[in-house]
Amino acid sequence: MRALILKADPEITEEVKWRGTPVWSHHGIVCTGESYTTVVKLTFAHGASIPDPSNLFNANLEGNMRRAIDIHEGEKIDEAAFKALIKAAIERNGSKAKKPKLSKPEAKPVKLLSGGNPQIEKGDGDAPVQAYIAAMPGWKSDLGQRLDALISRTVPNVRKAVRWNSPFYGSEGQGWFLSFHVLTHYVKVTFFDGTSLKPIPPGGTEKSKEARWLDIREKDELDEKQMAAWIRQAARLPGWTP
């Protein structure tokens, strides 16, 4: 698949980010590659905005930004259609990059609160969450993207919002099960009913009641398998309602 990507655009940039995830970019992220037990997943950052006449996208179909192709062992992919998809993603990125800056009022810079946490207005849906993640400083923004993608994959119909300057995630018809928040040296991922998870996440105090959390620092290795297991368990619980 890498060879097809390079054939589709020899000028595409290749990087390894998020502790081992290959990323291909041209005027912005085109797609990422991830290897799982039974599939190789190619996730297009803005797949919902590009045409897919051959219906190559077969995963992450419910969101309003990303789309993915899951490739199982022995499966063949339409090479011409895949290269066309790469070119369409680059064209989409380029058209966004070339838009005149005066076409919209210049956005106000996001204020960073204590510890570097972005100040984002309360709101429901994916948009305020993405605004928060984009404003997370430095390496924390990459981590925020990775956490958001992992939560969205693990709980396909996840409910999102920003409350108290933090992204919140919940199951439909239930309360919130997870939030994360920027602090000076780490990102805190909080499970509101963490004492019901197995194993119980390590963070907690006598005053935190049922809540438990994980503090992720820049050099920490994120255990996605364990995080996904916690997310699945937490999403099945009633959740926290303010």
C-alpha cells in the first residue's frame, strides 16, 4: 500500500508519529496506517469530504470527518481506485490550503488557561472537540488526536461535547464515561466510573470517589490495547450525569 501511495503522489511526505504510526501528508494529513491483529487499517483524515465512487471505504463510516479502509489478509484492492482516492485527498487538502485568507473573518487565537489547557466554549458534537484538540499545545495535540480516534473506533456512535474546557465522551442515552484535560507536563484521561473497570486505572485519591485516571506524559508509551479495553468497559456503564 505504501508503494501505491508513493506512485499516486511522489511528492507526498512520509513520517512516523504517535509512537510508530506512519503518516502520509501533502498540504495536511492524507492518511495514516495502522496494523491490528486481523486487519491493516488506512485512515483518511478527511475521507468524508472526498469522493469514493468505488466504495473502498469500509470502516469508520459514521463520522463526519474520517473514513478508513480495513484490509484483511489475502484481500486485493483496486489499485487504480486507491490511487485516485489518494489524489482526491491531496486535492481536497490543496483546495483548503489555497482558500483566500480574507474569505472568512480571522479566527481569534485560543486562550490557554492554567497548565496550557485550551479555553473552548461549551458545545455539543465533534466540532468543539476538534477545536480543543487543535489548540492543545505541542505533542499533546498529537496525543489528543490519537485518543479521539481510538475512542471513536472503539465506540462507533460515541457522543462528544466540550464541558468545562475539556472534551467529554458518552454513550447514546447515557451519561459521560470519559474526559481528558491538559496539564503542564501531561494529559489526564479520566474515567468517571473508573473503580468499576478491570484493571482499575492507576490514578485516584480518597476524594475522587468512583473516578480514576491515567496521566500520560510526553515520553510515555500509550498502551492502546489496554486503553481500548477500558473504553469499551466504561461505555457500557451508566456514566456520569452532571
